[in-house]
Amino acid sequence: MESIERPMLVQGSHKPIVTRLGSEEPNLICPNCNESVLIENYLASCFVGIGLKCFKCSHVTWTPSLAAGDVFPKTTITLGNKGAFLIGSTVTNEKDVVMTCDQELEKVYKPTASRDKEPFELTVENLDKLSLELDLLSGGGFQKHLDSAERSIKHKNPYFRENPLAWAIQLLKHQLAKETISLDRSGLVAISMIQGYQDVLYRWRDHIHFPSMAKELCGYFYHSLIQLISASYLMDHGNNIALNLTSDEEGERSADLYLKLSGRDKLFIEVKAPESFEWTNEQVGNGKIKKTIEKCLSKSRGQLDEIKPGILIIGTSCLSPEFLPEIERTVKKVLKNKGRSYSGVAGIGVVGLESISSGFGAASKFSTSYKVFVSRNPYYFTENPIVTT
């Protein structure tokens, strides 16, 4: 173990290398001599993948890595990738700051690092390949959605809400079979769904929890798409995002995502994708917007509170140009009027489909634009961690 090429902190006296202030935890004692206190008030998530060399017996204790799929806080300190640092006195860790090394940062960050997107040419063959891939990822469940979507289209139903991705694939296959892509609202939305899936698939396919993500995308496409767009957006703005796959004691599902504020504290992110905010609703009045936002807040109880504080994100694919400005105004009003009752909600974010465009006669050249904004809750129970600039 001592030959591992990683940085280590060398104890320079009988004093602990680090003392951590805050919640009481057992000390980390050298397992070799069972005498030297290496870290006082030790919390494993604050000391990740580094060596601690004992003053008394020179044994090096290596702290564990994060659990698979966990993430680091934004303010993590790295000791580099090698070297020994002599600590003559004791370092004080006041705010559960996380200390690690470059190797651990790379291991955690690499699966979700930004990549150049691969172009997706819209052809029947590629849509068939996509369908097969989805069916394999879902254990055979996606084919049932494809069959139902096909029946829905043959009966001239304008939309198949049970699985929007299956609907998009079948609709575009019908159009391609006629050698024409319709650039009406339904055609453009179908293209945006294919593109959205391809984008999040490419970004997240190396993640350790991708099999779970893929099943969610196959079964609950719209919610999962908004969830992964939100995660990608937050990561692109310097946050490390983790999927929250745990459940509470009653078995109720927890919030969808989380980021770490420190070695101990998390900020949870709950995603809602209400049906009334989908693209098929052309006109959404002020009263309906307010009612939907309040309903999303109400449904977040138990997932977001002062014990599990976080952000509520609401997804929308309404294409009306007046909708996104109106929902932004309404979110602020709801937080002003109702925010005190939801003091564990730091703010409400909206991920909204803003526009879809395609090069006429070249269906592979299309783009989808989402607008993201966040409003802070003025009644959040502690210092609000959301930065909106």
C-alpha cells in the first residue's frame, strides 16, 4: 500500500495531522501502532484517497475513495498527484472542507466530462438502431411502447403521452417513409426529443449508474430528459452532480439529484415534469401556471425540506413565446406568497424548451434550445447557496 503514487500528509509531531470542527465523530487512529491520532473528529467524506503517515511508527494509512457515483463539493482541495507534506503542528478544518488528490478528482469527474457531440443523421435505419438500443437497455420493455405508439399514430392521434420518445421515433419513421420531414410543431418536437436523447446519452453513457438512467429514459422519458438536461447544465456551470438513487425509510423516492456543499452537507434537486406544461398545451393561462407551480411545490414535500434542503426544478416544453417570461414572473410571485411554507426549498428553477430549428431539406441539421432560470426563495431557512448570476 505504501508504494502507491499518491500525495500523503506526514505527521510531524504527536499532535493530530488535522482536527475537524463540527459534528462529533470518532478519531482516526493509526491502525498499525493503535496509538497516534491521525485525524481528530474524523469524517471519511472530508478526506478522500490520500495518505496519512504516522509520526510514531511511520505506517501510511490510505483514506477510502468516495462511493461509486458520489461527487465532490465545488470547493474541494487537492494535494496534487504525489508528494509528502510534513505537518509540524495541526491543521484545522472548520467547514467540512474536502481534501483529496488529482487521481480521485479525475476518477469522479471523467464519466460525466463534457464531450463533443456526435452528429445523428435522421434516417429510418438510424431510428431502427436507436429503437433496438432502447429495447435492449429497457430489457425488452421499449418495444411495447413502440407498438402502442404505432397504433396511436395509425388512429391519427396527435400525440402519444405514454412514451414520447417512442412516439417521436414512429412519427419520424412514417414521415421518412414518405421521403419528407414535416417541419410543423409535432415534427419539430419529435426531432427535439431524438436530439435530446442523443445528447444526454452521449454525455452520460459512461456513468456508473447509466443502466438506471437508461431504464428511466425508456420508461419516463420526459421527466428523465429534463433531469439530465438539468444535471448537464449545472455541471457546465462548475457543479458536480450525482444521481440520488436512495429511498427514505418508508420507501418513498427521494429527490432526483444532489450536489455537495461540503464533506457533510448536500443540496438536493427534485425535478417535476407536469403534463400541463407539455408542448401540446398551446395556451397556458396565468391561473393554470400558478396552480401547476404550487402543485409541484406541494408534491416536493418529503423530498425537499429543512432536513433535505434543495432546489425544485420544473420542466416545460410549451412553445408559446409568451410562456417562459410568464412562468418566470409567476415563479417569483409563488415564492413570495408561499415560500415561507417551503423554507427547505432554496429556490425554483425552470428548464424550458425555447425553440427548435432545422435546416430545410437537411433533417440532420437541427438544433434545440432550452432556457434555464432559477429564482431564489427569500424565506429559505439558512444562508442560500444559489448563485443566480
